[in-house]
Amino acid sequence: MVTQFLFATGIENSNPTIRNGTVRVDELAKCGHYTHWKTDFDLVQELGIDFLRYGPPIFSTFLGDGRYDWEFCDQTFGDLLRRDVIPIVDLCHFGLPDWLGNFQNPDFPHLFAGYAKAFAQRYPWVQLYTPINEMYICATFSALYGWWNEQLATDRAFVTALKHIVKANVLAMQAILDVRPDAIFIQSESSEYFHAENPAAIKPAELMNARRFLSLDLNYGRRVDSEMYEYLMDNGMTREEYSFFFGQSMKQYCIMGNDYYKTNEHRVSADGTTVASGEVFGYHVITTQYHDRYRLPVMHTETNLWQGPNGDEAVNWLWKEWANVLRVRNDGVPIVGFTWYSLTDQVDWDTALREPNGNVNPLGLYDLNRTIRPVGQAYKQLIADWRQVLPAHSICLQVPIVRPGESDQQWARQKQNDARSARKGV
């Protein structure tokens, strides 16, 4: 059983559609993973990393209701099992298969739950999941900003997307637990904050700071405040739909994964428009806000920064984020993991994937030639320095993780049976 701090990276697998659904933005293809996946897994191990945020391309794997193409998954996940690398499986990363349309589709939640269950049945050794990545961002970029997928820009479209996305996440968790009763769910959600730039901007900033919690409030069954309840009801959510999210008993299986980038803080004008403010509060302050609200173990599930002209910008950001993680932990928040996202450089995130320009973004631990960047060297050293230190401190929660190679052992099967019995007793 693994008892270490969860040092992780990820392989970027975003796949939204743009241009009214006519163009699929497949980051696995743009970053060369389909060709270099074995090398990519080699690089993960070279860094001394045991945990990998990774998932299959849903649009080419989920072919229809009950229909799947597992060929690429069987190759890649079979290799992860052989290597004993522990995946945190990301089943939906900003996009849906063409046949499902987009996040306005009310059939999406139940169909996605079937996909999640089929995956868990095929790969029963997988224990850690992020069923749907960044639910708030997915709904916002698809249905409030009009950038991806349905490309709508109304509050009603946003609420519709959000209720479908979060319901799909909850149903997927339940479906996976039916197969793997000791599954652990690590939400990867963007941690946001909105700063009012003048007194007239206080009201719109307060609204945005309440709205940022909606996805996790619904996911964890926490009743929203009165203003957000009115917002949901005014924009198409029914009382029955709202009531669904309570009494699901999913919170006990969850780690609150939160993502923080320089772009996560915003300056709000009186008319409600926003611009990026850069880092003002930082990861420590904002994560504490989220932990105070949900009281769950925390994992820092995404961060990065461009390697700039000096070559040390990303290294300095890594140091700063790690200092924030230690500060959060020393303040009594049970933080269990940290992630530099992603393993390699990404493509076209400078325009939030809205334009297929082919611009390489130097954000990775390695470049797209699979040559290590300075931040990769720094992260490798950080892991080596801290790997055995953190678990020795009682404040660091030990997560009961079964390694893939141990999943067939008697003690691991007994652990699943105990988890199954406990769930029936809930």
C-alpha cells in the first residue's frame, strides 16, 4: 500500500470542439502522445513520479451507448499496469464525442455513467479517478463565454451545462464505486477569486465569487446560498434537479483537488467585465477558502508557468507554489499531493484552445522533443528531497492507495470487500 505524498504530473488530454463543432482540438494529438506514449511513460518514471493524471480520449473511445473502442486504452493502461504507475484517470476533459453533441444534452449524465462503469470493469486495478475535469471551467468556457462545444454565452446555457456536468460526475462516481468500492475521487477544479477594482464593482465581484463554488457545492451536496439558489432557479434548474444533489453520500470518497495558475485571479469592473489580475492572494489564501467551505483533504492538481526568456521563470513558479503547499499544510489543512501540469509542453493554450494556430506553449516538464526543461530538473530534485519527509509528519493524511501491481493480492481484495460493506451501510 502506498503511504507517500502524491507527487504527480499529467498528460494533457483536452479535446473540446470549436468553430460550431466542426473542429476537434485534440491535445493528445497536438502534443504527440499518440506517437510517443511509451516515451512519455518513460519520462514519468525518470522523474521519480508514481502518480499520473491521465485519461483516454473520450471522443474516439466512447462510440455510442454501450459501444467502445478500447484499443488505445488497452495499450496505454496495460503499459501503466506493467510499470506499476498509478493513474488518476480523467474520463472527460472538456469535450464529448460527436454523437453526444455537447453539454446541453440531458442524456449526457446517464450515458457518461455507463461509460465510467464500463471503464472501471475493464480496468479493475484502477483506483483513483477524476471523472470530469474542471467542471466549473468546462461549463463556463462552453456555455457562458461561448468558446467551446455548444459555444453559447448565456446564464441559462451555463446553468444547463453545469447541472448536466455535475450530475454526470456524481453518477459516474456511483457507477465506479459499484465496480471498485474503494475508489477515491480527486476532483480537479479551478480555484478562482474575483477582486473588485472599485466600490461599484463589489456587487458583480460578489456574484462571481459565489458562482465559482457552484460545481463543488452541487458535487458535494452542500446547499448553495440564497442568491445562488435564485440564480439557478431563474436560469432553468428545477427544484427536483437541485434536490438530486443532496443525500448522494459521495463526499466521503473525495479529495478536493484544486488547480491554481496566475490566471485564476481576476479584476472586476463596475460593468461586470473582468481582466486577469495576476497573482494577488495566491494558492495559500484561496485554497484555505475552499477548504474552509468543504472540509476535505486537498490536492494541488494543476499548475504551470511558461519558461520565459531567462529560463528560470517556471522554476521560480514551482518553488513559489511548493512554498504555498507547505504553508497550507503547516496551517493544518490536510494536503496530500502536488501536480505540475503537464508532462510536456502544450499547444494553443495561449488562446484557451479557441484558435488552432499550432502555437507551442513552453509549460511542460519536457518540451515536445521530449527534452527535459529546467523546471523538469527542479521538480525531479524537489520530489527526491521531499518524498520521504512529508509522510513522516502526522499532519499529512495518508491516503489508502493500492498499487496497480498489488490489486490482486488477498489483502487488497479484502480491503475492497470492507469498502463494499461500508458503502452498503451508508
